[in-house]
Amino acid sequence: MAEPRTRRPARPREEVFATARAAIAEHGLAKLTMAGLGKQLQMSAGHLLYYFGSKDQLLLETLRWSEEQLGERRRAMLADRESTVRQRLAGYAGLYLPEGPGDPRWILWLEVWGRSPASAEIRQGQLEIEAPWQADLVALIEEGVAGGEFTAGDAADRAVQLRALLDGLAVPVAIGLPGADRTEAADRLAAVARALLGG
């Protein structure tokens, strides 16, 4: 009588996401195969597809996981009332911007943005993932206005403008364009924030 096959337990989702993030950052989603990812995780491609449905869904869930991790750091930093609103705004920008060329989190974002025009599911997921960044920045601006550090104005509109600038500054850093520098990007954001928020 043959020995029953022992079933390998499924990998924790965090391990799947961490491995997927590294693989996507290194090769891009187009070159990532579910079979290749499954091999790295010692899982079958069918098992991965069962849980995620498609590579696009895997990309979206990996980005969501990545942003949730960073969200914990962002919330802790923003809750630090020992720092001024301007210091926390600088901290927010520091978390938002890529660490440097090839930052895995930002490579995920570039992949998501590239797929958004063709997928309502990706667009909706993108909005959900971005919403906490917007809400936290609005709350920070409102706190600055209430405390007299910023001039009065539409906090939501100014948050959208600052995030658009951050995105525009971040992409060249993430893709490694010559001359793009994280420190200079943060300095440029600070200069625009002073002009936009006043105080």
C-alpha cells in the first residue's frame, strides 16, 4: 500500500507578498510567471491562481500589503505630537518618496498605474490604497490650519496638489533617471508646501 502523500501547507500570505514584491521589482510583472513564483515559494501555479485569480490581482494584493506595512509607520509618525506639523509633513514626504532607484514599493506602483487604464478592478483597488494617504494628509493640513501653522484653505484640494507633486518627484527617483535625487525631491516638496500652505 502506497504511503499517503503529505500535503505541503500553504505559505503565509506575507511570504507570498514579500516574494512577489521582490520578483516584480526585479523583473516586472510582464516577466513574472505564476509557475516561476510558485517555484520560489514551493507552491504550484494553480495554488497561487486559486488564491489570487490572476497576476493583476496578485499585483494589487501585493501592493495593498506593502502599503499597509508602510501605513503603520505613517500613522505612528503622524501621531507624534512632540513634532510640529511641518516636521510631520516632512516625515510624510519621506515615507512617500522612494528610497532610491528600483524601490520595490514604487516599482509596484508603476506596474499598477500601467495597468489601470485597462482594468476597472485595478483602478478601484488603486483608489482604495491611495485613500489613507490622502486622508492622513488632509488631517495634517487641517491640524496645521487650526494651530495657525498653515493659512486657511481647502485642505483636500491642497492635499491633492501636494500628492500630485510627490508622485511627479518620485517617479524619476524610482526609475533612476540621471539627476533625480530623493533629497532634492524632498527639498522641492518642502518649498512648494511653504508656498501652498503659507503660515
